[in-house]
Amino acid sequence: MPGSADWSSLAASADADEIKEHILTGFKNGKPFTPYTPTIPLPAPLGTILDFGCGLGRNFPYLTSIATNVVAYDLPPMIARCRALTAGQTVRLTDDWPGLRTETFDLVYASLVLQHVETDACRASLNDFARMAPSVYLLTRTDGDFDQNILDLVAESRAFAVDDCVEVEHDPATHQLRVLSRASFADARAQRGSRHYEMVLRSRSHPR
């Protein structure tokens, strides 16, 4: 199963198309490498957004259209590859998580990334998010790569109040998200099988 070491190796050695294929695995269906527009409203106004697990910059066109500043974080080899591919874009790229986690943002944007993060690192990231921003946009597959349920990890953190969840799938006609159903966080968490949900996590500890 993939982990941080595997993603680092992939970013350092594979070509851009192969990296994109891995990023889209499981939610691909021939989709071009374009950003999904959320189907749920995001908090506003948005000054600075953190794109957590930015990969090759898939979300940049959307995020730079809704925020004044975009900061993007990923593993060092992925940031190096992203920097080469997105030269000229007005996005601050960084692989310095210890430094970044001391900063504050209006929103953390975590799209299809936490499902690929090792369980302990996922827990730590969620706790960091709650200190760094008042809200987190989360698009995730429920069953993570390490036999963890991502929604269970959110609940166990006790760091967030969670708005209703929207179950989505990839729409091959529009290459965007298609809404399947809406559910409370508790009901979404109780579902079994592999599902994709969108939600906004509202920090219980952030001063804003």
C-alpha cells in the first residue's frame, strides 16, 4: 500500500503523466487532470488557503480563483516536481511542515489526500489543521489506504464540529463531482464500503 516513502519515490522518479495516474487512481475514469469544484459552500471571505497535499498543482486553477493567496504543501520530491511544472503561478510552494504548522489560514483544503496518509500522520495532521484554520474543506474516500476510516479519525480527534456530508462520485460527462446523497456526519460515518464524501470541518479550538 502507498505511504509517504512511496509517494516521495514516485515523485522523484516517475514522469508527470505517471504521477497523475497515481493521484487519480480510484477516482479516475479517464478524467483529465483538472480540479473539482466543491458542491458545498466554502466559508467566505477567503484570504489565504492552504492546499494540503497539493501534488502537481491540480487544485491551483480553482483555489487561485477564490482566494487572495494560496500556499501549497507536499512532500519534498513532490514540491520539487510541482515547482518545475507550475513555474510562473502565484502559489507559494513549501515542503516545510514544521514551519507551516505554526502559521494560520482561512481554510485548509484537503482534497483526496488524507486517504493516502498513514494513520498516525493523518491524526497529527487533523490536529494541526484545527489549530491552523477555522475551517477545513475535506474531500475524501472513507476507507483509507491503511485500513483506517477517515471519518472515524475525524471524529476521534474531537477537534471539529462537522457540517452535513455530501456523498459524491466522479461524473464522466462533466469531469466534476456528482452529488449522490446527503447525510449527517454520524450517518455518513456509519456507512460501510468505499464511499467519497465532501464536508466542512469547523475547528473547535481555533480562536476565530
